[in-house]
Amino acid sequence: MTKAWRVDVLECRGSSYDVGRQLAGAFLKTTRGRAYARRKERRPFAFSLRNAEAALKAWAPNIWEELNGLADGLRIPLERAVAEYSNGRLRYPPRGCSAVMSAGLYGRNYDYDVRRYDRLLVAIQPKGVHASIGFSDRFTGRVDGMNEHGLCVGLHQVSQAAARPGLVCILIVRVVLDQCATTREAVAMLRRIPHGLSFNYSLMDAGGHAAVVEASPAAVVVRDGEQLGCSNHFLSPTQQAFNRRNPGSYRHLPVLERFSRERLPADRLFRALNDSLSAVFDHRYTTGSGTLHTIVCAPAERRMQVGVGGDARPCSIDFAAWVAGGPLGLQTLEGQLGGTAKPFDPGRRVIAKTAGDKAKVFIGTPLDNALFKDLTLANASFANVSLAGARFDDIDFSNTVITSNCNFNGMQIAGVSVKELLASHARRQTAEQA
């Protein structure tokens, strides 16, 4: 998928009620906000206003106040605002996210469903809690961000199995940003909070202290270090029962850990994550897990580089200056989903191109049982893809390179097993050397 992509940037200051009302007013002025009145109410199953109020007043009373302002600003009943934008029993489709913590930098890709993405970067400075900047989910929640003390946090979904009563992921990120100043404080908070679902939370503070918190409804396990990568599965032996089948997460983690060992500077780390040809950039937009935004934060400096889509030119945000009263200097972020690579759309089962067409790039895309016919694949690039059951007819493979770390089980060329061809070649080489 390639598509022009735009995210609105909003700024709110004042009491928590004021922040909620300002957020609603600013949202209603956006293109998506103007269509809000036509949207149907979404009431989650077994929603209880009393239970939601009790949970918020216990863990995040400022968000309860914000919801009151949000309801007034959107001109909807408080019960609807709480049901849709707080701790209601809303299901979350799978989201795949990547993070790198190294050399005093926090880097992050957010991969999610295009249709369910808020497309809002929000800077808030409510009285009584920490100021923060982050990407919104359902207005009051955050999927990632950085606060005025330099603490960075992002969520990484692991599984929706074994769900229990507890706070939802997006509010947990928000609570950490609002109430914690260091990684140590954030870890302590994440140990206390009741977790409704299984998520990883990646953390780094202004002192460069990093951690990954593996949080399930049953337990919380912490791994820390100076160089960390984080994706969408648990590493702790006691938590692995919660892992779902997620090949992309297992492919991404070694790459993220390599980035962390290389201790890349901010500009190179941003490119490593946001380059549409990167092994950790996700093109699965049609299946709800494409890369939507990238951030690289320097917590000690309270600075953030941010871009949306792929191959983005990052915008630099001086959040410390904003906290001191200055403007962000941004109203929108613009980019292109998928960047410039134009990978194969997995929704199409058949490729039928003429030999003169330029070859495509295939990255992190399920191509099982695909049919490639009358197509030039000269100089094509395949990375992190499955070709199980695929069929190639009348294809130009000139200058194509196939590396040795491929699985050729069952693969045939012109009716001959590839494993047999390779074995025959090895025997011939041995005979020639003898």
C-alpha cells in the first residue's frame, strides 16, 4: 500500500477538564473531527459507568476530569465519553510494534490498523500531573510518548488470551507518562497496576536507564540493560505461555537488538526504523499491522524526532521549550504509508505483469500460494517473506540473489527438487577438488 498520510498535532494546557475540552474542540476542527457527528455510538459489552469511574478515580483521577471536559467539548453524554474513551471493555486488534533503547536514545515504530488509528499527536500540560507528548488512542489513551522529565514509554501487544479485569494498555501508558519521572518509578507503577491483557512496555528515562516490562494478568517480569530491543512476545520462561503465534515479532527482535548494539546516533536510528526497506518496517497495512509512525527520542534533551508513514523526513520537536511555554511549531505531520518501496499488496493472490515492468520489493509480506506469471523479477528484493506454496511461471530471475539461510524444503525448479540440485552441486564440487 502507498497512500498519502497526515496526522494532526494538537496542544492543550490548563486543568485536566480544560485539556479534555480543548482536545475535543481542536479535534472537531480537523477533517476527521468534522465527520464525528455522523459516527455511531460504540457501547462495549457489559460496560459499567460505575466500575469505570471507580477504576479511573483509583489510578488516574486526572483522566476522569479530562473525560468530563471531553464529553462537554464533543457535546455528548458523559456515559458515552467514558464508554468509548476510557477503560471500557473494548477489544484491541493485534498491533505489532518495535522499540530500541540504546546510547541514551529511545526509538520506536508503531504498527497498527490504519482504520483504527487516531492520527493525532497530542502535547498536553495538565495541572497536577506531568506534561507529555505522544500519539493518541481514543483521546485519553497513548500508544507511546515522552514526558517533561524525559521518560519514554511505548506499548507492544503480546496476546489477548486470558484477559482479566484491569486497566487497558493505552491508559497504562498514559498513567506512566502522567505520574512517573524515571524508569524505576515506571517499573514500580507497572508492578502495582492491574493488567487486563498481556503487553510489553518499553521504557527509557533521562538518565539512559532502559527496561522492558513483560506484563500479563498473571505476573510482571522486568528485564533491563543498557542495550535493549523489544517486540511483541515475552522472553521470560514464566511468561511464554501467553505468547501468540507471531512470526513477525520473532523476526524483528534480533534486528532490533543488533540496532541497539550498534549504538546508532539519532538520525541513523530513525532511518534504520523508518526506511521502507528496513527489516523492521512493516508493510502489512491490508491485514492491520502496517507501520504508521516512527519516533526517536533523546530523553536527556527532551527532544523527539517524529515522522509518519515510511521514508519520512523527520520533524524535530523541542519538548522542553514547549513545556516552558513555547509553541511546538507544528500543526500537521505529513508522509506516505509504505514509503517509496511500493511492496506487493498481500490482498492480491495473483501477479500478472509483462516482462518489461519493473520488479517490486517484497518485505515482511505473506506470499503463501501466490502465483507469479509473466513477470520480470530481475534485481527484485525479498526479505522476511513466506513463499510456501507459491508458483513461478515464465519469470525472468536475472541477477537475483538467493542467500544460504533460506528454507528450500519441498521447492522444485523445472520439476527437480532444489535440495537435490544443491546436493548434486556439492558432490560435484567435492569430486573436482579431489
